Amino acid sequence: QVQLVESGGGLVQPGGSLRLSCAASGFTFSRYAMSWYRQAPGKERELVATITSIGRSTNYAGSMKGRFTISRDNAKNTVYLQKNSLQPEATAVYFCNARNLLNRHWGQGTQVTVSA
């Protein structure tokens, strides 16, 4: 069955870095655009970044531009999200999303907490 499994979250000190991973299985990964979303406490889920199916193009939500880097490795069926200089406002559950014209799949999310 379709699975998206996020990893790499945890407790990070302000100014630290993180690299989230999302391992996909159960579908043809290279035919899906992949995105990262996040949901902070008490807020709606919001888009962070999207990468096209073969990774030629990336798109970042306005406030996220220049702060995150999305990438993918189709040989490993994995998408990544890199963030440096983390601040407490980055605290959220980060979700992986796979999308094509017919289907949309979500992971369970990974918690990122930025705190001293």
C-alpha cells in the first residue's frame, strides 16, 4: 500500500539545522510532485515547498523562500527538506505530500521543536 514515512524531526536548538526525509513506497515516486507542509500549534497546515516529479523545478511558499531547501532522490524514492538557522517559529509538525493529477497521499508527519 502507499506509504510516506517522514523522519529527521526532533528537538533542535535555535540556530541549529535539520534535514527531514520522507521515504515513499507503494506508488511510482518519479511520477509524483512532492511537497512539504507544516502545521504549527493552533494554526492551519501550510505549504512549505514543492518539487516537480523529476526535480527540475522547485517552488516555495512566499514566506518560506530562501529559508528552506527541498530536494529529491528518485533512485531512493525519498524527498528531503533542509533548513538552517532554525528559530522557534519553525516549531511544527512537518508533513510529506505526494500529488499527481489523480491522487494525493499524505505522511503521518514528524514533529520539529526549536527550543533552548
